[in-house]
Amino acid sequence: MPSKAACLGRSEAGPPQPDGGMLKGHLVDSEGGLAPLPGSPAADRAGAEKSPAGPLDVPAKGGPEDPQAKAKAFTPRPPLRPRLERALSLDEKGWRRRRRLPSSQEDLASGNGAGPPGGSSQDPVPPGLSTSLQDIPQGPWTPGSGGGSPSSWGASRDLLPRLAGGLPSRPLPAMEGSVASDALRTAHKVDTDHAEYKLRAQSRLLRAHSSLGPGRPPSPLASEDGSLRSARSTFSLLAPLRAKDVRSRSYLAGSLLGSGALMGAEELARYFPDRTVALFVATWNMQGQKELPVNLDELLLPPEADYAQDLYVVGVQEGCSDRREWETRLQETLGPHYVMLHSAAHGALHLSLLIRRDLIWFCSEVESSTVTTRIVSQIKTKGALGVGFTFFGTSLLFITSHFTSGDGKVGERLLDYSKTIQGLALPKNVPDTCPYRSDAADVTTRFDGVFWFGDFNFRLSGGRMPVEAILRQDPGARVPALLQLDQLARERQRGSIFKGFQEPDIHFLPSYKFDIGKDSYDTSSKQRTPSYTDRVMFRSRHRDNICPLAYSSCPGIRTSDHRPVYGLFRVKVRPGRDNIPLAAGKFDRELYLIGIKRRISKEMQRQQALKTQHASTICTVS
């Protein structure tokens, strides 16, 4: 009977087989060892080296048969207790493929190579389980050869050309990054329980806390064993404050980099890592209508913006008589995340400035100034209203104007512009951030960023008939043709108005003059020419500090003969100093509470209406 060493296919001094490991080509014998399968490499090596019958002598071709050799033919005994091998899944195969097995062909061939440091050794890897294509046998499998079983022969390299023949001869065209189909939408859903998502979310939270510098205290956000939810509940997005930093006193209140400065670089990087703030600017001539739109979402939350903006500035001309109701509607639409930082009025002009409630601490005092261009009129319907303040270290000025109306009164409108830039007395108490570049005769040169918007009343020249003919043309060619007739564009080219200002590209139809409640232009006896009277202009003291993102109108708001016009911008912000008059968190608290209560009340009414509608539904069967 063969020895146990012969059944295992290795010497007694060889390394023991690891527990729980079994390679292809081995079966379990009666003594608990591993016996090689017939035809496997282990069986061939065992038969050649350890077989008690010795190696088989193959007679030469055409020679006489040797009866003794025929009697000495070795017949392997069948296994007494066969054990089925569990199939490997794709994940396990990939894991084994990534394991660092011996890559030396000599070690794989001999099976007795030096083991890894520490005295442990690994069994030889049979064909078909190699981690390299070089270890796969190249020739086709034949019974009794060293190529292993047919299952292992199926992974040999001679089949690779056959598999490659089914691949396309040239690369497939690139797919568009579209998620329009339901299948792709489902595939793009985020699994919040996935380990990779948790790691990415943890890294984002770490970046949010990185502004504390290298001396930040240990945090559960940095621990690997702490769960993401426990880290959120401990610190959320509020950066932890060290007691050492709180006890210290900064005597550099006027420094840009002073430790603990409210308007300094640390706070700016914490709230705006890219140092840009999202800004919304809108203008609307309300025509003095008492009726307000049912919904202001189209104006304040346009479809072009996926996220709400950081700062909202809305200027109206010929506003409604109930200004408090208008402000309440703005607060109600934006919700509790925003507060009214400042509001000002001048006759029929009104300007509202709303900001995210967590940013009110980084604003200076808000100052305002007015200019009246029509002195004879008791009701100040024409003029300008300016509001200025400093956000961190960037000074901003917002002007809403209503210039003289009339198709041929271009000169009067140019005069209104000159009166405005000379008459607005801003800034007052807040210091100029760059006084050496300011001009005493032009208020727009005293601020880092200026936004001028309103009803400028510049018309399209040529009369109504040429304009209507252009409006009937192809939609893609209408706007460029209309802008060729724009009076404001012509005066800007001459340099007589809005010097240094820019305007985003216009892609919408004229915002004036419409029949109230309709989408048709003026059909009254006056037959006003459709024109781009409502505009938004901007100017930056530093080049490329203001980037326009969107510029459009609101065709769905039809309560006035003007359509509201709005613009979305990104404004670069720099750190500032604390030695300026600060707003210190001032906002209209009463308006904030009224807006929240009305928002909740309307939501409750809507839910009650839905319940009533469902309860009153009667199904009849005829």
C-alpha cells in the first residue's frame, strides 16, 4: 500500500497543507489527506516521483510489447470519501486574483520553493488559478498531459484569440452623459449605506472642518472606527472651537489675517471655500397694480437655478401701495432660511435685500441714498434708489432706477443717468475699500461691485411695424435683429451712458409692453412698440470678479404690462476687517415671523383642501 506521502504527492519534510484550503486536482483520502486526481499536475508529479511502482516505461513505437511492463502498469485507486469542491464566485475569483501569490515559474514548477519570511509556505498553484497569463499552459489539453483537467484547460492562452475575435474591430462610440431614461435615473441613485459613499461623505465633512488649521482637536470625523452618523450628530457642519483660541485675544482687529477676525480669511474660507457668493438681481415695473401674483416662485426660484442664491436683491418701479405686503410675499416665498437685511423706498421705487440668515454677521451697516429726477411731480415716480454695504471685504452697490419714458426722449434719459451717478451720496459711514480708485463725481467708482437695474425706458427705434415683422421671423434670429434697433445698445457704443458697465447676453423677447393678463403686446390705441425697457447692468472694479450665469424674463407673471427681468451672478469676495460699522446680525424680525406663519398657514390650508377633495369624491357605477 502506498505511503501517505505518496498519496499527498509531496515529501514528509514538505510544508503542511493549510487548514481549509484545497486546490483543484485533489481529493480527500481515507486518512484525511489530499489525493491527486488522475491527469492533474499533482498526480503526474506524484506518479513520477513518489509512486511505489516507479515511472512508467513507454515502449518505442513499433517495438515488441514487454509483458513485465504491462503487468507493472500503475492503476490509481479511487477515493474512499470524495468531497465536492465549492465553486468560486466572481468576487472570490477577483479576490484570489489580487492575492500576492509566488510569481516565479521555477517555484510554481517545483512546488518546493522557498516560502515567505517567517517560515510559512504556500502550495504550488495549479494551472487555471494563476495570477498571470504567463503561467497558463499554451498548448491544448490532452488526456494524461500536465495541462490539468478540462476545466483548467478552458482558461489556457490558446483560447484567448478565439475570445478576442468576438470583440469589435474598432472602439465603440462614446455615450452621451444623459440621464433621460428611467433606467439611467435608477442607476444614478446613491446608496447611502455603501461603504464608498460613507468614505466620500466623511472626506467632505473633513474638508468642511479643515479651515481650523493643523492644530484642530481630535474629532470623530477623523477616526476610522467612528460611524458617520455619530460624527454628524457630534459636530454636524459647525467647526469645533478650541478653548485655547477662545481664551486668546486678537489685537489685530483691523488686520485681514487677524486670528479670530469675524470678517477675516478664516471665516471666509469656512463659508465660501472658493470665495464666490451667489447673487440674484431682479427688476420689475409693477404698474402700480394692487394685485400681486399668486406665486413668486418663477421670479425668485427660476428653473435655471438648481440651488437658491445667497443674496437676493429685488427692485420695483411703480410698486404697489402696500409695501409691507410685498415684502411679506418675498419673505414667504424664500422661507425661513432667509431674512430681510434691508429695505428702502423712494416714492414709487422700492428695493428689498434678503440674505441667508447665517450670513448676516458678515455684513456692514447698510446705507441708502436717493435721487429725484422729476422735481415738478409731487409723486416721485422717476428717480433712483441706491443701497450699499460691505460683505466681508467686498463693497457692493445696488441701484434701481426709473428713467424718463417716451420713444424720442433719449436725451432726457441720458440726463437722468448723469444726475444719478452724481447725486447718490454713498458710502457714508462705511469706509471705501479702495479710495485711490474712486471718483467723487461718480458713485459707481466707489464700490467693488455695482449692479444697476430698473426700467430704463430705452426703446426699439423704427416703429412698431418693423419690430412686429422681426417678431414673426424665426425664433433664433429674432433677438439679434431686435437688438440692432436698441437705443441703449447704441448709446453704450457711443460711451454716453453706463461707462464701464456690462450686460449679460439677451436671449429673451422684449419685456414691454403687454396687455395685462395676456401674452400679446399692446393692442390699445397707443400701440406701444415692444422694447427692452427693463435691464440689469453690472460693473466690477476688478476684472472678472463678477460672472453672469443667467439673464431672462418671467413670461408667466402677467399682472403688469412689464415682465420681470432677473439675472444670476457669481461674485468674488475677499476677506475684510472688523474695524468697520457692522450690522451685527440686524434684520427685520417681525417680517421674518410673519412670513413663516403665513407659509405654515398656507401649507395647512393646502393639506386640508386635499383631504376635503378626497373625502368628497363619490364613485358611481352606471
